[in-house]
Amino acid sequence: MNSRISMFLLGATLALGFTVASYLLSNAIKSMRQDTGIKVKGYAEVQVKADTATWKINISSRDPDVKLAYSKVESDRNTVLAKLAELNIMGSETKIGSASIFEEKEVDEKGNKKNKIEFYKVSQEISVETNKVDQVYNIQKEVSGLIKIGIDVDSKMPSFTYSKIEEAKLELLGKASQNAYDRALIIISKTGGKIGALKSATQGVFQIVPKNSTDVSDYGSYDVTTIEKTVKAVVTLDFEVAK
């Protein structure tokens, strides 16, 4: 009797072992199939031209009399606005900021400031925003030239932006995704497999750089110094591979 029971238990143990082994093997194969995939990067770029130029013009004057300093800035501001109008920059394209007044105190022979005010410095800023991007460089030079007639004018470097950048980004994402899919097709075709379901998709940062530039940044970039720009996008797609 004991012999029969022992044989029965041995057989049951072996059967259970084979069942467990088969289950584990099946799961391993299934896991391998699930883990089998291909991850590819897709790239796309488009050339755009800035359609908006913005820049700031600062006018200032110094005088012991604050009223005279302000009057000089007011007169110079009107001269600058007239020059802008002459260069086809209309009033609707300009904004005038409020005047700022700073006290400049006298200093002693050691460079320490005294309590007595030596000069008042009055400053006022004109902001320009226009779609005349191609003319801005020449306009800026003309305005800067007003310093020759005694106007203390500081014309900052203009910024050039593209107003439809979000539309360009959406277009690029589609092109970059198609590029990634095409790359995956080429790679898989060499192995005899087929592209399966998309497991994940990751968007990289956008690079907006001067035309023909190869500069990149891990945090993305947005060039505002040039009119002609290149917008670049990268996406990463992870596909399952089917046999």
C-alpha cells in the first residue's frame, strides 16, 4: 500500500512540476514577445521667416533742474517719433512708456556720495512693434544716428519672432512622426518582421535657430536675433514588433 501511495505522490509531483514549468515557460515567451520592440527617433525641420519685429528705444537727459531734464526728454521723444514716422513707422506701431526720474548725487574726492543732488536723470522708453521686419535694421540705424544732433538715444537690438510658430510645431510633429515610422519600416524590413502597435511616443524639445545653424540645446532654443529661422522637432516612437 505504501508503495502505491509513494508512486502516486511521485507522479502527482512530477505532473505538477511539468504544469508549473509549462506555465512559467509560457509566461516567459509571452513576456519576451511583449518586450520585443523597436524604438526610433524621427526628425523634421521647416524654414520660417519672422513676421514681427520689436525693439526698444530709450531717451534720456541729465540736468541739475529736473524740469529742464524732463522738457529735454519730451522734446527729444517727439523728434524720435517724427523720425520713425518719416521711416514709415506709424503711431499705431509705437508705445510710449512713463518717464523715470533718478537722482544723481555729488561724490567727494574718495568717491563717497554726498547728500546734495548734482543731476536729475530723466528717461523714457519708446517700444516699437511692426511687421516691417526687412526694414528694421535700416530704421534702427537711422534712429541711432540722432545722437549726432544731441539726442541721448539708446536703440536696443531688435527681436524677430514668427507669429505662427504653434502651427509650425504641429506640422513638424506630424512630419517627425512619419519620419520615425518610415525609419522603423526600413529597419524591420531587414529582419523579416512587421511593425506592431505603437507602445509609446515621446516629444523632444523644439529648436528654433538661425537658418543653417546646427546649434542645439537640451532645453530647447528660440532665436530672436535673425529674420530667417529653422524650426526643428524630434519625436521618439516605440513600436511592438510582430513576426
